[in-house]
Amino acid sequence: MARTNTYFISDCHLGAGYIADHRAHEARVVRFLDSIKDDATALYLVGDILDYWYEFRSVVPRGHVRFLGKLAELADAGVRITWLTGNHDVWLFDYLRDEVGLTVLRHASVVDVDGTPVFVSHGDDVGRQRPMYRFMKWCFTSRLCQTLYASLHPRWTTMVATGWSTNNRTTRSQQAEEREKETSAAELQRFVAEHHRQHPEVRHYLFGHLHLARQVQVDGAEVVFLGDWIRQDTYAIFDGQQLTLRHFTVNTTP
């Protein structure tokens, strides 16, 4: 089978404390990766693939063995893998780059997908963001803050980070969460309209972060919100001509 397709997924949140069966959750993602191994030319992981990850100089977090092994298998088979960090896996440094052979991107980027310019962003680094969120993002990416954080024992930092993530995901009402999603989606669509006016050659835009699965047209540009792998199991596929949002099931053929 010829390799012709490029795949995009985001927001798997592997290892999240609010997911009841971590092994089954990871297995679904691994089955998806296994299903694309014969026809994928490239795979983009668009942030928050892991719910928490911090690489110390000589130590990395435990877990995710089957997922990381499948990434290595795809990379060894010639699939180009790009990991665009999100707010949960922002502390991805050089371990997977060197061990798996993937590329790490830290900012929204226009990438070349077989000759087609495609804008890819986790969704939290473009458009309008709340001042407090911008401050938190600055802290997460500050070398000084990272150094201070790394000086603490992982036992405590891991507990705090995973507890914070679980609390953030489980304490908000569904109504408040949906309102926030729609507001953020509208902001990103306004960003797309402005960016596309300035860069008309870019006609495809992909975002994660919102856990919203949706494909819309904005002033002639195709916009895909990638959803998540907590409840939706959605991904996007680009075949060189069309960008399509799809839902994965065990018997799905991408």
C-alpha cells in the first residue's frame, strides 16, 4: 500500500487521573496508530497527547510504554512524526526526539504537507487568551521556572501537576465548559479569518486544545478542531487534496 496520507490527532491526555481505565485508553490510541502504519506518510501529534510529562536531564516519567513503542515502530517504518507541544506536554524536551526520531515543535506553525501549506496549532498560543492563562504559559516555558521546578522532587511535582489537571477537568460544570469551548472556537475562527487574509496560500487550519470536534469553513479556509481521545476518538486526515475530520472505531479503515 502506498503511503499517501497525513494524520493529525490531539488531546489524548494519556495518564490523566480522571480516566478510569488507563490501559484501555492507551490501547485505543495504539490501535489507531497501528491502523495507519501502512498508508501514513506523516503523523502530527497536536499537543496534550500526554496529560503530564516532565523530562529531567537523566530521568523521564514512567508509563505510556505501548504508545511510545508504537511511535518508535512508525518512525522506524519511515513515517515522519511531528509533536507540537500543548499546555500539558509543554515540557517535552529531547528524549523522544533522540530516542524515537520525531520532530518537536513548540509554537503554532505553517508546515509543508507534501507541498501544501497547513497551519497547525495546539490552539492555546494564537488568538485571544485570558491574561492569567498567558502568564501561566509564560511560567511553563520560562527556562528559569523550568530550572526551579526541576529542582523539586518528582514525587511532589507529579502529584501537584496531575492533581491540578484532574481538578480542572472535573470541577467545572458541563454548561460552563461548553460556553468556554464556543467562545474559544469563535476567537480562533476570527484568528483564521485574519491570518488567511494575510496569507491566502494557507487554506487549511488545524487546532486542538478545545476538545471540540468540528470542521467549518471560514472565509474560504478549511478549519478543523481535532476533538479529543477521551470521549470522541477523532482525528483528521489529509490526502493531498482534502482535509477530513473522522471518528475512529476499532473496525475503522482510515
